[in-house]
Amino acid sequence: MIPARRTIVLPVPPRRGPPDNPVLVTLGKKIFFDERLSEPPGTSCASCHDPARAFSGSHGSRIGVPLGSRPGHFARRSTPSVLYLRYVPAFYYFEDDEAPAPEPRGGFFWDGRSDSLADLARQPLFNPDEMNAGTPRRLAGKIAGGPYAKDFLAALGPSSDPQAILRGVGLALEAYLKSDEMTPARSKYDDYVRGRATLTEQERQGLEIFKDRRRGACSGCHRMAETSTDPAESMFTDYGYDAVALPRNPSLPGSRNPASFDLGLCERKGAKIPSSDERFCSSFRTPSLRNVAVRDSLGHSGVYKNLREVVAFYANRAVAPDRVYRAGKKFDDVPPKYRRNINIYAPVYNRREGAPPPLSDQEIDAVVAFLGTLTDAPFVKAAAAGSAPVAQLPPR
């Protein structure tokens, strides 16, 4: 039996690495926005991690996961924002005397499979369904012959070894993604805890529900510190993993096969710390809620397209599953053998079917309003500009 997730005060992850190296940060930013690196050219890191969407996005796809560099090719999971990555700890097991077993935490991606940003950068670059960059040698040739070749040489030194050049690409991207530019902390909520802004009555009500263990209890996993002015204290995640059993996204290519499931954490491959234990199957890392209102797809599968739908899911999953799951197929995106892993203990889940929901429609709206205060100032207006043209799946 999986115990309820507890509210645990974790140490704030330290800033990892030295202060920003402006030369390396500038180089990393150029690489991040370089559309020449994909095959065919035209897709950069920023195509999916769109600045207008707080560095998340779908590259014009409406199916919930981003379009790759080639028509008909889509990533497997939705695009997480790459803001605030300096605070994400490497994958580890949190041990507590009160817990029956160590709890997995940290790591990059939805399944924590990468422990460094330098390694993270390789995966979308060479994934044939994403940037499809080909081989390290091909990528190295584009770097060496590109418009920032001299900058690369000055920052990382000469090399003709494709693997060494690829390591340099990772280091530069890591510097950019950990930079102050990518850690803005300029939301209304940040101003609120600094005493520079006042929440509206609806936002204040949403904050109270967010913290209230009898109703939302959101802060149990989306950890925050209401009085701290250090943004690292309020990343709105505990970096942990949970099996929340989102409904299946029928638009994904993999969903056409009823026997195909995304098992999340227990698929983590090549890890120094094994995580293939079946009790972790169908668990995904708790995302940060900073800038969540800007995203155009939510959940690891991108099944939801707006924030209110997600909050309503949590309010209705236990008490009205017919409003959540299609055709009455409860927990339809979790294999039957792993449904024992699903969290049924948190306050929003431990109610009997048919009972009153933990949140009314008005309270759902209040939580959504509060979550809107987590949007950083640079993205408030940009988000209203709309997204790129839509790419649809090819006909079946």
C-alpha cells in the first residue's frame, strides 16, 4: 500500500555551479535559439521551449505534445518549462524515519532520467521525433561552421572531436539554462511576499484553498513558503513523484494501441540509482507551478489544454470519475496491474464516489486565479499574443 504524500519541509536545493559566466551564457543562448541544428533545419530548442509560453510550448501542435522537426513526428510527453532549472536537484532518494521506504525525488524530465542539464540537452537534440540532429559529427560540423564558431572557440577551446564539441554544447546550454535570465522571480506572487503587491480577494481565497488540507491541499506536493522572499523556497514543487492517474490523451499516436502505456518513473533507464521498482510505475515528477497559467498543454501527456480543467480534475477524480474519464473507464491511462500505485490517500482523493467534491466551481476559479499570480512579468503580455500555426496528426 502506498502511503499518503506528506508535507515535508525539504532543504532548499542550493544553486548548483559557479556564478554565471557571461561568455558561456551568451553562447548557450545562441545555441538554444539556433534553428540550423535540427534535421531538417528549422527547429531549435526554443521552438518547443517558447519564450512566449514561459519556455514551454508545443511547436504548433494541438495534440498535447510538441511537434518535432519533421511532419508527423511528435515528442512522447508535453514540454516542461526550462525556467528555474538551477534549483532542480539531481535524482536521489529522500529518506525519513517516518516513511516506510525512501521516496524518489529530483532529476530532469518528467521521469527524472537525466541528472545534469548538459546531459539533458543531448536527448531532444538527437531524438528522431524531436530535433533529429543526426550524429554528433553532423552536429559538430554545424557548430564549427556556424555564425558563433569563434564564440564557441573562445569559450570552450579548440577541438575536432565531435564528442568534445557535444560536451561543450551541453556546458553552454547548461550555463544559459541556469543563468539569472532563466530565473526571473518576477511574478505577482513574488511581489506579494516581498510586500510590493496585494492579492485580489479571489486570489487570496485561492491561496487559502491551495494551502488548506481539507480542500485543495495543493501545497502538500507543490511546496511553497508564503513569507520567504527567496524564490527557491517557493518553487511550488517538492521535486517528488506521484501517480495521479490523469485520463488518457486519445490524440497521442501511442494511444492508438490500447496496450501501450507511459509508465513514467519506472522506465528511467541508465540511472546510477535504480528506479525500476514496480511501485514507481505510472508516477511522474511533480512539476513546478511557476508560470503554469501560460502553458498550452498540461500534465505529462498534455491531456489538458487549460488550467481550469486540471484543477477540476483534482476536485472530481474521486467523487465524480465519470466527469473525468471517458466512457466510464476509470484510471484508463494506468495499466490494471499498477493501479495499486495510484494516490488515493491525499485529501482530494480520499473521498467516496458520489460525495460532495472538495472544491466548488467558485473555489476552482479561485485556485486558478491564484495560480495566475505565479506568472512572471515578462510572460504576462507575451502569452496573450497566441501560439504558432497548428500542426495536426496525419490521417489514420
